[in-house]
Amino acid sequence: MEALSALSGLTSGGRRSPGWQVQLRVDYVVNQVMKSHRGQSEDVIKQEIKDQLRVYGVVPNKRQIEQYAHAISALPQLPPSHR
């Protein structure tokens, strides 16, 4: 799972499907959790995604969250960054 591409295409004045803002929030949260929790247990990842989505007012879809958590837990952990 790679980070999402730039969202510059969303600024054009085209028609958008209902719920596009919700999907942006889901994508953002999943990317953040992928950076911080990859390689951890699915339960920990699911809870983190749910908690962060609720901050943005999004009620998580259980099946979708399970799929994201499964994919993120299968990723290798990142080495600690030395700044």
C-alpha cells in the first residue's frame, strides 16, 4: 500500500460524487496510520483507524476498516528515523 497521489485534481470545478469529502478523510487517516502502525496487530490498527476517523466525524465502515487493517499489518515496520 503506497501513499495516495496528490489531490490537486479535486480542485477543478467538475462534478463530484456524494461523499467525496468522507473518502478524502478516510484516505488521509489510513495513510497516517500506515506510516505509524505498519506491522502491528490488526486489532491495534483497526482501533487507531476508528479513533482517528471519529475525530473527523466519519463513521467507519467495519468491512473497509478490516481490509485496511489487514493490509497495514502485513507491511514491514519502518526503521526508526534519526533526525
